[in-house]
Amino acid sequence: MDIKRFRTLQLGEPRRLTGGLTDHEHPSVSPDGSMLACYSGDYGHISIVLLTSDGRFIRRISRGDGNNTQPAWHPGARHIAWRQQDSPSSPWRIVQSDILQELEHTVLLEHAQYSYKHPCFNADASQLAWFSDEGTPETYQLWIMDLPSGERRRLTEGPQGRNNCHPVFSPDDKRLVFHTYEGIGGAEKPVVNLYEITLASGEIRQLTADVHQDKHPFYVSDTVISFHHRDNETRIRHIELMHLPTGERLKLTDGRHNDKHPFPFRDSAGKLHLAWSSKKLDTELEDEGKTYDIFVARLSAED
């Protein structure tokens, strides 16, 4: 996408898909655009739920208590992987489920001491990326696995406290975009920036140089990413796009509703949309003012 067209991108009228009363966050849309997975519940009792793309509830696909978050679709649209934790003090594992099976899952990555978070498949499901503190206690690095052989390798290195997180494959599978806690700012105001790594060479390119938080990137196209920006002073989030060849940023939402976790996808007609978590857009019920819900809107450029 050229810069002129990028500058005209805008969101259409949002549609609310979930009904409040508890948080619904981190939407992930199936490759064919027909279904949406997200996590729902309060910390300690968070489930992965499956909806149609117009918001009709299909089923819960995780079982029991604990925390089940960060759903990621397999390219075949029949399976979902996610990170799972038995209790707040337990390490995280990565599991996968067939969406047609009754609350059954397969463990993909697990260790008694290390955590494994945010799975992401590449386009042909030959590779899985994630981040983990395996071999680097208290510090997270990016990892990748060749699924047919099971061969794994660590992609990033870094000093303690500088955590590399949330890897996502580019459309051509040659790069990963991710966010990094820089190890400065402290727990209350951490500095988080976006980076991109080229898999063949291991070269890492810094995309943002902020004093706030730029997080949860996804590729809209080969040249455009979406992410949310969190202001460390106001603690409010809004959604932005970045044009990778130029570094130019475009603000999509105004932040009045604390928007986060943008996920770009195409519907069955090939039209581009964005799903995200938000505190309502003035549609809250009387008793749900503090919860997040899932919204979807068309993302389009001027012709």
C-alpha cells in the first residue's frame, strides 16, 4: 500500500459483538472470516469462547478454571491454540483444540518452570512462534518451531528485564513483528516499543521509539501494521496503524473508550475489517461500565 492510500484509511461504524457483564478481550478471527474467538471472564476464571462473525455465541472451547487467553487460529480454521494457566502462580503452557471436540485440548508446549505465551501459526501451519522465559528466567524471548520436525530455536537475546513479546508472522512469513518491554520506566510506566525481525537473517529493526507503550501489533498487509498505543500518563489506549516503509503513523480511534487488541481480518467477500476490545462506545448497560467488549468495523481507504 502506498503512503497516499494509507493516509486515507479509516474505520467505519463499529458493531458491538459481545454483551458485557464480564470482560471480553483479545479477539482473533478465523482465516475465512466466519468466526471470532476471544477470552471472557475475570482473572483466575478466564475462558476462550467462540462466536460467529456477527456475534452469536457458539460455544466455550476451554475447560475448567484458571486462565485461558490469547487465542490464535490454525490456518485450516478447524483448530485454535492459546495460552493456558492453572492458577495465577502457575507457569503458562500453550495448548490446541479442535473446535468441534468437546472441551478437549492437546498440549503443544509445557514445562514445570518456564512459561510459553502467545502462539502464532504461519500461513501454511509449518511453523509456530511464541515467547517464553525458557533458559532465560524472568526474561522473555521470541521462539519459533518447525512443526513437522519439532525443531525449536530462540530468535532473540537480551538483558534481564528486556522482554520480547507477542510475535506475529508477516503475510509472506519472512518476518515477525513484536513488542518489547525495554526494561525502563518501572512497573507503573513501562516503556514498550515495536520491532520487526527478518527470519532468514535475524536482523531486527526498531519500528517505534516511544516513551509510552506501543503493543499488540498485527499485519494489516505486507506494508501496514495495526497496534494499540497506551499513554503512560493518562493510562488510556487508542488504536493506530503504521506504514512500514515510511514509519508514518495513523490514529484510528480517539482513546475515549480505552481501545486495545486490534485484529485485522478479511470477511468472506475479501473486505478488510478490524476487531478490537473497547469499553463500550457509549453502549454500556447500567452495571457494566468497567468491562471490555468486542467491536468490529470496516477498515477502508478512499477510492
